[in-house]
Amino acid sequence: MDVKESIKNQTDVALGLSMHVLTIQPKDRNAVFSPLSVQVLLTLIAAGSKGTTLEQLLAFLKSKATEELCSFSSEIVSNILADGSANGGPCLSFASGAWIDKSLTFKTSFKKIADKIKAASNHVDFRIKFDASDTEDRDFYLCDGSTVRVPFMTSKKKNQLIRRFKDKGFKVLGLPYAQGEDKRKFSMYLFLPDAKDGLPALLEQITSESGFLDSHLPHGHAYMIPHDLRIPKFKISFGLEVSNVLKGLGLVLPFSGDEADFTDMVESSAGEHLFVSSIWHKSFIEVNEQSAASDGNEIRTRNLMVDFVADHPFLFVVREDTTGAVLFIGQVVNPLQF
């Protein structure tokens, strides 16, 4: 299986995992989640597991073999998540690791895989700009119907694309990030419900429809140019203990002290009694005039223009478009909340 096919499978896993995380959050809470980082970490866990524990991990990650998963994760970390700032592209911050009792020693084969998977650690800084002089305070409608005044950014450039789905009640804005010298193309996509209280229904659509992202992004000819484009500035820091989320989705054996099998992880028979006690996930994202829109060339088209005013709760996705790898998924329900 090649990397693109693996990523296609992993995208389905990413959406299912992310939608579960978002739907169990309080409706008035901002959230940002990186399914890719959790998938890479689960690959690391799978590399040290055996028997039914490994089988359950492979089934959860929609993969046939550990080698396939490790190849996928190594490719993701070394290429898609590599630092692109030196050649004019975006920087990404990604770090993962595993900790065990100091009395135990990782097997050499496991440590080699771990070294490949957690090789990247850089800072997030997407280098693209809105004009700060155009930022102005406007009303943002909260879940309870009240409003708050928040800074909204706008752009007069015509390099953003929109797809509108009248029958489904939402529209999608694509913001391409500045591209460096390599082939990677990063974009942020904002999914804005037509109804001010439409975010829960949108999350349900995404969860229930297979291949949702690929069929709803503003690519090809089915797009429009934004006429009135306004996006609130926001900053989200989000932490989550992921173990219970994964258990709720059926991945239970790695967390079971009685049934987990990690004999391929450590050098002693203690591997028979190891289990994953916790997985802590932390994500941070900030969208402001310095980091929110493309400075690419203007797009000329005959397609119609439509307004995109994100003045009520919406969903966002950060994606690498050449492979389809999903880096972040989150929801903004109150731009003032941090």
C-alpha cells in the first residue's frame, strides 16, 4: 500500500476520532485537535505490541500490518511535518514520545522505530498575512444566542475560494498558506454553517458521511470568490487525556493491565504486564493578521461571488493538500475564549 492510500485510510480514522473528540466537548468550548499526532503515537504503541493487542490497534487504524503503519508514520514525520521555513514555507511543531519505568529497557528494534517517528520538533508559524488596518470589531453570535464583540479580519485579495452547499446548509472557505520550495501545499478550511446554531448538525454530517472532506473542499470548478470575507481572530490552547476517548471508540486492550501485550517493546518479560496508563494530547493554534491567509497570486474566474462572514460557531481544518493528511481539526464557538 502506498503512502497516499495509507493517508486516505488514516483520514477516515482522523475524522472519526476528531468528530468524537469535538462532540463530547461542552458546546460552549473552543477546541483544536491533531488526529495525526495521536495516530503517529498509536503507531508507536503498535510497534511494541503483539497478539490481540496488536490486532485491535491495526483494526482501529485501518491498517494490515505494523510495517505499513511505521512506513506511513515515518513518511509523515520526515516529509509532511518537516520544517519548511528555510525555503519559504510554513513551520510545524510536532513532538511525541513514550515514557516507561526507569527499571525497564526498550528493545533496540522498538527504539529504532520510535526514533524515526518522533524526529520532528519545530515551531508553528504559517507566514501569510491579512492587513491589520482592515481589522475591526464586530458581533460574534454565541451558542446561547448572545453576542460578543471580537476583532474580525478581512481581505480584499481574490485568492480565497468558497464552495457553497445550499442543500446541506453550510459553505467552505479555503485559505492556502504560502508555499515553500518543496511540493507541500498547506491550507486552512473553514466550514461555516448557514444557521447560527448549525455547528452540531454540521459535525453530525461529517461523522456520518464517508469521504466528507475530499468531496466538500473548494477545488476544481465548483467554487466561488468571497465578496465580503470576514474571519474572527482567535487563539486556542487545548489539552485532552485521550485514553478514555479511544476506549469509547473500541480501542481498549492497550489500556488493560490484564490483557495488554507489549512484549515487543521492552527487553524483559515485564512486557507481559505493561499497559498504556495515559495518553496526553496538547494542541495550540493562533489565527491573526500575521498567520491567516495566503499571499499568493490573484485568482481570476467567472464564477459567482458570495459572502463569507464567520460571525457564529464554525469548524476549521488544517490539511496538507498534496497528500490529504489532516493536521488539525477544531471548532471556534467564542473567539475571545482561550
